[in-house]
Amino acid sequence: MPNCDPTSTSELSASELTRYSRHLLLEEVGKNGQVRLKQSRALVIGMGGLGSPISLYLAAAGVGTIGIVDFDTVDLSNLQRQILHSTDNVGKKKTQSAKARLLEVNPEISVIVHEERISVENALTLIGGYDVVIDGTDNFQTRYLVNDACVLGKKPLVYGSIFRFEGQATVFAPPQGPCYRCIYPDPPEAGAVPNCAEGGVLGVLAGVIGSIQAAEAIKLLLGTGQTLMGRLLLYDALEANFETLNLKRNPNCPLCGKQPSITSLHETNFVCPTEPKSRRGDAMHRPALDVASESTERQETEISATELSDLVKAGKSPFLLDVRSMEETMICNLDNSVLIPLPELERRLGELDKNEDIVVYCHAGVRSHHAASVMRRNGFRKVRNLTGGITAWALDVDRSMPRY
């Protein structure tokens, strides 16, 4: 909660009284509550699909200082859901695009740009200057890091995530409620869970969940209402259904339990394989492996886009197996590839030659990684996964290829 006394501040300006007049009519907000928002400081991590509605509504609500954290640039494929940015801003830093837009919405607030990747080294410092932290990130490693920093730094965390047509939101604030590790003690194995780049996401879903996160943050800053602390809100856009699950603190939680084993920040040992290597950042480390064994395994099971391109140019192209959906192939595909969607693969393995050199690809590497494993279990000895999928091909080989 903000450490501030609304009665000790100056009056709202004439323009602020007009701007926030609908808030002032609410008994739960009123003039003192609006001043409290003006004094408050909120940190939004990630200026993407969730960060867009979160930051826009916090700015419109009059949260006095909004910190924004991101290191990426605006991409055309972002605009289906990242409503904070415009087509004119493609290629620009998300933080700069975001700051300009937020100040257009409300020039009476302050926007602090943190153009950096949140990391073990800076997380506690970043969150230290804010009253509430809102997580708009899209990968497990950062979610665990932000959660751990908020618990250690004693800051409430508003959490949200989206995938395909489903979203969820809650508030983590030990000791009053659980933390992220109470619910998910450990991240999933790399490759086990696809992200939005791999499985897709309904753009408007980000607006629904991000708006819920903004509402939770505003209630925390005002100190009013019942938050989602101790409850996980689930939303299914296809079924138009909301559901709430009760969450309890885990007394054996390694972070916020009775005898915590995590007492300082460290990188969670998880790598999301869905981003091409050219797009991975320094914070996305692979699990520690023996260098020799890693090199040998990679030679046998993986191939990069540039390596595959070299084979094609040399007239040594392997058999190309596309395991995406038919709809995805209508956007882009590799020449001379054969489509067998992943759900059909096992029953159609008989259509493939076990002795042929095969490269499997998908959108960004998750489905093809799984497909290659299935094929090896069924006697295919010369099958490799295209690391980063067709997205890596578009980035590293053929930049004219459409991306999605």
C-alpha cells in the first residue's frame, strides 16, 4: 500500500478536478482517494499485450507516477493485441512509444522509463521505488523473478497471464496471501508449455485480463474493496465464462513459507525454447550442461535456420516436415515441405521414411521439438528440429517472409 497521507498534500488542480470528476463522485474514491492515487507509484513490467491496458487505465485513473519496464521494440505482429502502440511506432522502443501515448492520455502524470531487462541485479532496486508492481510479462523466468523480488521486497504483485482464449489474474501479497511459488513451486520443463508466439492468443483477451489487473492495482493503491488476493480468476473467452478458484498459502513454500530456502534473488533454471536464438536475451540461459555432451546432442537433434539454408543452397536439402496447422501454412511455409499437423503425426508416421534425413519445423520450435521426440521414439534416427521454427527462418534467412 502507498505510504502516504492524503490529507497532507495540496488540493487537486482545477483540471484534475474536472478530469477525475467521475471518480470524485464515488464514495470509495472521493477527493482523498484521488489524491492518494496522485501520490502513488505503480511499476508495470512489460509494455506488451497485458501492459497496454494496464498502463493506459492507470494513467487515465490518475496514478501519479507510472514506471514502465521493457527492452524490446514494437513489431507489426504485436499490434493485434498491444493497443498501446501504433503502426507508426513499428521498430521503435516500446518504452518510448508507451511513454508518449500515456502522456497523451494524461499529461498530468509522470512516466518513468526503465529501458532494460529486469534481472537478478536490478529487480529489487526497480521495485523498491514503487507501491505496487503489475506483471505484464510473458515468460516463466521473468514471472518467477518478479514474484521473488516482490516477496523479498515486500511489495504487492498483481499477476496476469493469457494464452489462446484463456486468461487468469490474481494478487500475490504474502503474508496476507500466497505467492506465485505457493501455487507453482517450480517452472515447467522447457518445451512442455508453448507460449503465445507458438499457440496464439485472442487479441482482446489481453484487454480483458489487463483491465482486471489495472482494477486490482487501483484497489490496492486506494486501500478499498476486496482484491483477488487468495483467489485466482479464470476467464474463458470462447465460453464467455468466469470462474474463481480459492488459493491458499503453502506453509512449505520455498520463498514465503515458514522455513524459506530462497532468501535472495537468483535466476530460475528455465529456458523458453520458443524464441529464435537471435531474439533471446542475456537473461534466457539454458540449463547448465556439459559442453561436449551439449554439442553432440545438438548435432544429432537440432539444426539452425542458417545451417538448413546452407544445405538447401548446396542441393543437399533434407526432407522438410511441417507440423503446424493448415491455417498457419496459408501465412508462410518453406518450399517443398510436407504438412502433417502435429495432432495427426503419430497415426501418419507410416507415410514417412525412417531412414531419410528429416528436418521438422513449426512456428517457433515447440511443436516440432515434441514431434521430433515422438519420431525418434518410433525408430526415426535422422530427424532434427529446426531451432526457432519458421520464425527463425524469417529472421535469419528470408526477411521478406511474413511473420505471425
